[in-house]
Amino acid sequence: MKHYETLFVLKPTLTEEETKARFDFIKEVIEKNGGETVAFEDFGVRKLAYPIQKFERGHYFVIYFKSPANTVRELERIYRITEDVIRFLTIKYETKKDIAAWEKMVERAKKFTATEETKA
């Protein structure tokens, strides 16, 4: 299985429950297609570099996962047909150096998620 990182931006007009539902749906797509979600980060609502679909802000998420290539095709198909996703990007890590960097990002994401959960 290959190592991937996917970033997606949701519309800022969604409620907290709708945002969580969209995020859970994306994780479910990865897992149903043979992938394994390793870590994730919720960056919250941030200002976009430029307006997208008349939105000045967006809710950012990053998911680190391992999966076969067909999972990425299905994931990007889902992104394109989901109206609440205004931007997405998927990156594949192939070389040993890239995979080592991916593992460092996963560790950082796990630490960040753990500290956020203790604050709540």
C-alpha cells in the first residue's frame, strides 16, 4: 500500500454537525476502498488565499492514509461530486525520504489531535 496525504476544504457555511458528517464520510470512503486512515488534522475555518465559489473562508482538513491506487481515484471522484467540498489535493509519497517525512507529519498530527482532545 502507498502512503498518501489528502487535504480538502469544506464550505464555511456548514454547521458543526454537517462538517463532522462530511469529514466522517470522506474517512469512510477511504476505509471502504481498502485504505487505512493513520492520522488526521482539523485546521478549522481559515481565510482562503483567494475567493473560491464566492467564499472567502473555508474549513480545512488533512487526512494521512495508506491505500491502493484505486482508492485515490474513488476519493477524488467523491470530492468532485460533493458540493460542500470547494477544493481538494491528494499527494502520494513514494521515495524513502518522502515516506520518512510522511511519518513525521503523522506523528505531529497525532500529537496535535491528542492535545486538542485533552483541551476539550
